[in-house]
Amino acid sequence: MLNLLHLTAGPHPILRFPRPAPDPAARATVQHAGDVQLDDVHAGDVHVDDVVVCDARWRLPTDTPRARAGLAVLPTGPQGAGPERAGTALRELVRAGVVAVALAPSASAVAAASVAPSAEAAARAAGVPVLVPAGPWDADEILSRVLRRQLTVERDDARGTARLLTLSASLVEQAEGPARLLREVAARTGGPVTLVEPGQPEWDRLAAEQPWALEEVRNGRVRTAAVPCGDQELVLHAVGRDRPHQVLAALRRGGWPPHLRRLLAHTAGQVALLDCSVRHRRDREVLRTALRGVRVSVLQYLMLGNWEGAVRVAEPLARLGAAEYGVGEVLAAARGVVAVVQRAPGEDRTGTAAACEEAMGDGGLVVPCPADPRHVIVVAPQSPDGRAPLALLRPVVEQAPGRLAGVSGPRPWSQAALAYGAAIRALTAAESDPEGIARDFGGSSLLVSLSPRARSWAHQLCVGLLKLTEEQRSQAVPTARRTLSYGALRAGRLLGVDRTTANKRLRLVLGAMGLDHRQVAHRAVADLAFQLADLPVPPDQLPEAPPTLRALLREAPVVDWATRELAVLDQAGDASRLLAIWLAHNCRAGATAAALGMHRNTLAARLSALGARLRLPLGEQGAAPYQVLWLLVAAGQVPVTAVPDPVAPGIDRRPGTGASDAQSTASDA
């Protein structure tokens, strides 16, 4: 909006004050509507909407009965004088909406550009700022130049407003707060523009000056207020619909012209939109975090073998859209697969999870693994051909070089934990697969090769768990099983308990079974017993006494399985000896490296290479060492006496049993 400063300042002024105006910084008072005593100190803040040329008697044109914040160009006589009743005419102009006058010399006096002191005095007496042309221009030329300047100013204002709207729109898209917008508005208005609430220093400062106005606006009794605040004018706007409101506070010297007040009103609306955008983004993140927590809970129930609990937790998700409804559809299937996708080196796991969600659509449960920051777990129902999850995840792996995926074979949801272990083994195999994705069919497990009679042995061993209370069994046994499979740290994160609790429950359960939780061989026996106990005992085996584990491990199918699996190792080397010594030292890296005379890093590299051949993650805690133990025992490279068997009568079950035998065999090897 045009003001007198636009006409009197800058390199090309159109008008000037008859005498030099003091520095604007010296202004000490603010003029309000209805005040008539104005001087040149702050006359430059007067804003102009209409520009009109009056007749010789200083009357508005007949087609303009009133002016809106008008600048009246007043022609003067040959000596620069006004009409006889100049004072009366000027007061009429003020009543008609004129806020400033420019005294234009007559055509004969243009060269002198002089104005009679009487005309100037009359204008000042009427209470309006008085200006004179900055050049030798008559009234028509002044009108033409002022209108051109007004057009320029209005165009610049429109562009500035458009920039603010564009900025606000971009901030809405980015869900940013209003800080940048308020800085831009402050630059446009020439004073501070802030968003205030109780408890902020700015609120306290303004409340010391105008407490009533702030409370009125904040509580919604008025939407806006304009009040004096020291030597400035304070404009307050309520922001948003909900009470109590945030308050937009703007200060400015020289008052607030209508166009800047409109700008503040629009700004309050834009701030409300930005605040809604920020709140929406925050609420969306809260919802996403909650949904991730629910998905993790569903996964944890599955890992505990509690399918019913997983279904109960997933029920509320059905109302949150197709993707979440799909979780219930996954659980409704009788069987399914578990896949573990590993992010590429240097990649943010969020991107991997998003790719998995896009690939699975509403046909899978995608959960960032709570145990390993590199992994994303995908749970999907079994497809009729058994190949759909693998086909869906293959493009995910191909999207980013370095991504890997391991997929389990189909299992009932009560065995989701075993499926997860199979997926981890497949992930290890995928490291050496050109496609970066592998599937574990379970055919290389000892479980497949053991005689059905082994199930009665496992049930007999698990009888010891009856020593525990029902509450202990319901809590400790599932945790102990997962701790055996994945190690205390990973199991604790998967199940939502701490590492200490996981170890305590493992010690309690293995103690009831007559085993030592500190020994790898004892943990291997417990893990095997739990897996076999999940299978029904054949009816023809129920009356018979259970066989011993050592007898089961000597059977031909088991020996054949071990020979076949160990064939992938370099028999000319010392791979079996290294693994035997590693097991003999309870899989402790430092002791094993010292016994072998090598550095710990060298040992880690050797174990990783052997694990890749055997498709076992030997570098991680969990069930991989148990599989190695069964292979070496069945192949005769570790004596069968290294394996404790609490079911066999007369066998030593003291903690540490079997370690010396394994060490002896390893030394002989």
C-alpha cells in the first residue's frame, strides 16, 4: 500500500515536505484514528489509497464525493496562494476522507515551484500533512507520477504477498512450523511478529503492558485487538479454532494501516494451517510409532508361540486401513513363512522396511527387527505354490546392491520362532548366493534325520519342567527356548525383556532339566529336546522306555546326514579340528584363539568362512554352535560322551561334563 514515504523518499521523490523532516528514529508518539495533530516527523507513515485532483476551490470532483485515505492535489494561484476560504475547504476535505494534501503550483508558477506560506499554514491548521512537488510539475503531472508510483508499490506488494503465500504452501507441504513465515511477515511490516503463549518470555513482557487484551484474545472473547504498547501499537490475533488460542502478536511504530492489518489477519490463518500441518505430522508419527509397537508385539507373541495372543493384539489394526488389516489376514492363515531382509551397507533401515512394505502390500507383516538394527522381519502367509514370498522379496533385494534376504520354509504359526531361525540360516547362505536371497527348507537339520523314537526321549527330558510352577513354566520356558535359539541379547530384544531376565529364565529352565546353562553342549541338548517335544510321540513308542541320546546319535541316518553336511568343508585342512577346539572351549573366542595360536580376528574370519560353507551364522550367539556339535558328534570327530544325557541312567550330568572329551578328541585330531 502506498504511503507518503514512497512519494518523498528514495532517489527519485515525487513530493517533499516544505521543510526537512527529522529522522524517523526520533518519533516518540503514535497517532491513532481520530487524532488530527500530525507533524512531518511521522507524516511519512500516512497511507494513501485514492489520489484526486481538486478544483480551484479545493473541492473533490463531483464523481468522488468521498475519498478513501485520499491524497488531494490542490492547485494554487499564480503566487502559490489558495482560495479565499482555504481553511474551510481543507476541513471539508478531511471530513471527506483526505489524509494528506499536495500543494501544486499553477502553470505560471511551475518554474518557481513556490507555494504561498498562507496556503501551507491553512493546510497544517486543518491537521493534514502538507507536501509540495519535488520538481517543476503542475497538478496533472503530479497526479500522473503519483499514480505510476502507486502502481509500482501495489505491484511490489502483490508480489511480496504471493511470495508469502508460496512460502506458506511450501511450509505446509514440509510440515514445518511458522518461524520462517513470521520472519518474512516481520520484514514486510517493519516490526516483530511472534507467536506467543503463557510461559514464554515474550508473553510475560507483553502481559506487563496489556494483560487484559492478551487474555481476551487467548480465551476467544475477541478474535483481534489493537492496543498501545509503549511507543508502539500492538495488534493481537487469535490463531486456530481451539481455545485457549495461541496469539499472534505484532508490534509496529506509526500504527497499522489497513493493508498491513489484513496481512496480519491472513498470517494468523496461515499460521493456524501450518500448526495443523505440524500437529498432523506429529500425530502421524505418534501413530506410526504406536503401530510399529503393535506390530512388534504381534511378532513377539508369535515368537513365544502364542498365536491367540498375536490375534488379540492385531484385532484393533483392522480398522486402520488395508495394510494394517492385512496383518489379521496373515494370522488367519494356518501356516506361513518368515523372511529376514538385511539392509545394504550404509543404507538406512527405514528404506529397506519401506521397500518390503511396498512389495508385500497388505499381504504381510513387516517389522524392523528389535534384535538387530540391520534386519527387517517379514511374516507372510504360505502361498499355494510356496514361492510367492520369495518372488515378492527378490525385487527388494535387487533394488539396492548389498541387500540380502533369507526365507524360511512354511511352518505353522506356533513354530514362528523356528521359522525365524531358519530365515537367519538362509540369510547366512544368501551371503554367498549371487542373487543375494536364499531359502531354507529345513532338510539339513538334525531333526529330520533323527528317528521318531527321539521324541519320546525329548518328552522324558522335559518331564523335569514339572518341578516348576505353572506361572514359571508359562513365562520362563518360552523365554528360555528363544534364548537357546538366538542368545540372551537377541532373544530379550525380540521378546521385550532384558538380557538379565532372559539368562535367569534360561538358568531356571535348564536347571529343572538337569542341565547347565553355561555349557554349550548342555544348551544344545535342551534346544534339541524342545524342538522334538513340539512333535507328537508316535503311538507305538509310548509304552517303550525312551532311548538314550547317545544311541540316537549313532544311528545310520544321523551319521549319513553329518557326513553329507560336512563334505562342504575342506577335508584336507583343519576345519574340523578348529571347530572341535572351539566347542571344547565353550565357544569362547579368546580361549580358542590361544589354544590354536592365532589372533582373535583371524579366528573370527575362519569361523565366518566355515559358517558360510555350512550355512550357519557361527559369528552370532544362538543355535548355530549346536548344529556344529551334532555334526561333529555324529561324524565321530567329537566323542559322543561330550554330549550330556539326563535321561540315560548312570550318566554323569555334572556341569561341564563332556568338555574334556571334546578337548581330547580335538587334540588327537
